[in-house]
Amino acid sequence: MNDQFYDVVDPEGTVVETAEQQRAEAIEHKVAPVVHTSEQIQAMVRRWNKENVTVKLPRVLGAAGCGHRLDLSRQPRHRNCESCWFAWFQNHGEIIQQCDEMFTNGNTVMIVELQGVKFLHRWRQFMSTMAVWQRTQQEKNEQTSL
């Protein structure tokens, strides 16, 4: 930016604006640099990270919900929490179908090799719970149809 100011003269030779007036206007319109404290900068960085970087994971809710956060892209962090495993299995129908095919073909060893013993145990619990629910639902339907 040019800090030199000159008098402005019209074609007739009269002074329209002096250099001092221009300088005063420039100082008046000049914006002072904003200085932030380190606390303000840290707050801005936290706010930016919260909006753009932080992954907001869903919580396990419901009747027996534990309230743990659940990352659906990997197995539950709380390995012994039945609610977490149940919620995870409910969101992964394709994996359940593949495990069901392997289990019916007698490949439980393959499931253990791919996912682990705890996964197999929790998958069996999930499948037995779903079977009980289906049976009770069929019984209710039969009672209402009579």
C-alpha cells in the first residue's frame, strides 16, 4: 500500500483535498490488527476441531442401553457389554448373514479365525435372542388369529 499522499487539484487549479485530509481519512478507515490471547486461540482451535475433525459416535440407548459410545466401523470397545454387542449386530446385517452361512456349514473355526472367540460367543447370544423373539412373535400372531 502506498503511504504517500498528495493534494488533489481540479482542472481550474483549486485544491479539492489536501494530503493531510487524505492521510486522516486513511487512518480513520484503516483497521487495526486483531490480537488474540493464547486462550482465545486455543478456544478457536477447539471449536474448529469440534466442527471439522471430531467424529460424533452414537450412544447405545434403549431399555437395557448402557449409554456407551459405539463406533460402527469396528467391533465394540466395551467387549463385555451385551448392549453394545447387540446394537452393533443390529447394524451389521450382512456380517450376521455371512456368519450364519459359515455356522450352518460347520465353519465355526473360520469365524473364530476371522473375528475372534468373543465375537463368536456374542454372535451366538445375539442369534439365540433373535430366535426367542421370533418364536414369541409367532405365538402372539397365532393367538391373535384365533
